[in-house]
Amino acid sequence: MWRWNAGSTGGYRLEIDGLVYANAAFAQGELEGAILNERTYRLNDLMRAEQVFTYRYDFDSNWSHRILVESAVQADDLPGYATVLAGARASPPESLDGPEAYRSFRRATARDALSHQAHAYRLLVGDDYDPDRYDRQAANAALQRLARNRWADE
């Protein structure tokens, strides 16, 4: 799970079917074109199976993710929040400044985990960070926290 609010200098947006959804307060003057206020839409109303969308955040660091919705089901009997059934790999650490820094981290730690460069990265991201580990329980807990905060209702 990524943080949906990347901070006052970063921002985030979803690009779905050619439309841009973003935090309206942040988007004013920061993004070009028409911006739809993300707080007035629900993902389940925008998503469908086999759909690809783009999630961009922290524009200063240029993080961009293409996400494929493999399947979607109507779940009227569930508690009202999304559930992750499967996933792969950990999200990139926030302490790395963009995709190029993440690629450099991966190369350095794969080549020689005991090198000075790999050690410097470990100090930055933490010894317990494993880029290949995916924690489905943590992802679902984050979704539940989002649902309880009811950010879309503000």
C-alpha cells in the first residue's frame, strides 16, 4: 500500500480512462487540465476488471505506477472496504527519492549486500526492509484504516 497523501510538496493523482482524480486543494494551480476532486468518487465506481490505471505521487520524485485490476466482484455482504487477495513485492521505501534511486538501491543490494553502498542504503531504508516481501495483512489493515477514516465523506 502506498500513502495516499504524499505530503504538501508531493501530491498524488489517479489517471483512469483519460480522467485525472486528485486532491482538489493540492491540485489548484499545481496540475494542468481538468482535475476531478478524488474525495467525491469511490474507486469501486471507477474500476472494472482488466482495467489499467496510473497512480502518480510525489511529483518531485516522479513516482508512477501502472496498476492492473485483474478482477472485481460485487460484495454486498462485506464491510464496505476493498480487500487485497494477493500481491507481489513491497512498496518502495519513502526514504528513497524516486524510481531511479530505488533502481540504484536494488542494483547495489543485489550485487554485493556487504558493500559500502549497500550498507548506506540499508541505513536509509532500514535493515528490515525486504523489497521482495509482500505483506497482504498489512495492505488490508491499511485499507481498513482508510475506510474507518471515511476520507471520501469529508
